Amino acid sequence: MAQAVTYSEFGGPEVLALHDIDVPEPGPGEVRLRVTAVGVNPIDHKLRAGLRPSATITTPRRIGNDGAGVVTEVGADVEGFRVGDEVAIFGARGVYATDIIATPDMLVPLPAGVSPAVGAALGIPVATAYQALRSLDVGPSDTLLVHGGSGSVGQAAIQFARLRGAAVVATASEARADRVRDLGGTPVAYGEGLADRVRAVAPQGVTVALDCAGTDEALSSSIELVADRSRIATIVRGADAAGLGIRAFSGGSPEPLTAQQLAWRAEAIPVVAALLAAGAFRVELGPELPLADAAEAHRLVAAHTPGKIVLIP
């Protein structure tokens, strides 16, 4: 019997429960997948806790958008996938499960040698970072300031920016500074005096900033350091962006992503799959837990545990 994690009320991690579910046969244009790994994202626990607005819960709500899996059945009119294919899953619904139905636009073949855990870690972090840097038009003449550089989105942003020829300064704790450095960024400690520390390591000036931390310090220092506010963006404090005159990409923003931004997010996954195959992109994995331990995974995410947390069905 297939199983899935659901919640029937907003609240702490304890509201998550594993239940038996029915998974239908795939219809035309659909595939059925056995899920091999699930990527746990901060948005998952924010929605579950009611920290990010969502619709009223009327039936048990499924959770999760990213994962990896193996195709087990293929519906009519599906091209490009067959039974046995290993894939990364992104933008799907209810991926905290043993089996799901998805459509081909939610799947990218996993390159040889790329583990299901790495495939499950792509989705939201990679798509967000890629779209943000495309939207901000980061290029070789830029110095990018990334707030929260050691997180999953921050790490992806550092790598994309370096691939685009930009210099990168990224905030991180002392314990996480080496990770930023290993990816090609210059780490700086957050806290009082941040803007001065950034100026010291980037005397040429900062031309663009991406906030992945959501702190007041991240926003105020970005505004202090970057002359053009249209080149400052947050993925966390979307509700505050307009009042500050900066940009927001989701993160609670009342402005939806544009068609072009959504296209960039979809483009990101095959781009990174190719980079992974070439050994030109790295993903930091964190704890792996059984699917039944989704509540503990949410506690670890809320505690900012390093590395991508993955559930294994």
C-alpha cells in the first residue's frame, strides 16, 4: 500500500502523520513514480505551521514539491520517459510519499552517478537561485552580495554567479565560512558592522544583492551598499519589498512571478542536471531520515541544520 505524509490542521511538526493512500493509474500525459528521496524545504514547514498563508484546510493536506524517483508506469501520450527511468522531481504536489502521479514537465532524467538524494535536493533551491540571478541580470562586471550564503539557495546562487563571471561576497557564520569559500565566494560574518566588513573585502563596491536570510540587517545593509534598488531582491521578506523599493521573488510577495521567471525556474533543473553530470555543480547534503520521521525533518529545517535534509521512503 502506498503511503503519504499529511496534516489536517496548522501547527507544530507533530501535526504531520503518515497515512495509507490510493494512487491511481496514470492518465494520458501522466506517469506514476516510486519516490526514492524527498527534498525537505523551508516553505514546507512554514506552510504547515501557518507562517505562510495558504487556503483553509478542509481535507488532509499533502506536502512537498521536490524529490527523486523511478518511473513505474507511463500513461498514454507520454514521450521521453519509460518504466525504470530515474528522475529528479520538481514542482509536483504531495511528494512526501512512497508513490505519486506527475507529468513529464515535472521530471528531469538523473545523470549517471547522481544519487536520488542529490536529485531531491535540486527543485526549489536551484530554481529560486537561478531565476533570481537571471532576473537581476548578474554578470561578469558585478559583485554580488548573498545573505545566507551557506543555505541551499545561497550555495546555488554563489555557484551560478561564479559561473556567470561575477565576484561573490556571502554572509555566513564562522562555522560555515569554509563552505562559502569552497564554492568560490568570499565569506563575511553577519552581525553588527556587516556593511563595513563587506566594503573591506569588496573595495570595488557591491552592485547587486540577494537576500536569502530575511533579517533586518540583510535588508538594511543591502540598501546601504547597492546604489540601484532594482538590483536588490529578497526571497524571504516579500511582503516588505515594495515598501523598501526593492524586488521580491515569492517569499510572501503579493506579486506573482512572471511567465518569464517561471520559465527560468523550470529551465534551472535541466541546466543543473547537466552541470552535475560535468562535475561543475555541488550540492551539500544534510541528514537523511525515513519518511515516517517527517516531523523531525521539519524540526531540523526550522533549526537551520546545515545541508539539504532528505526523507527516504
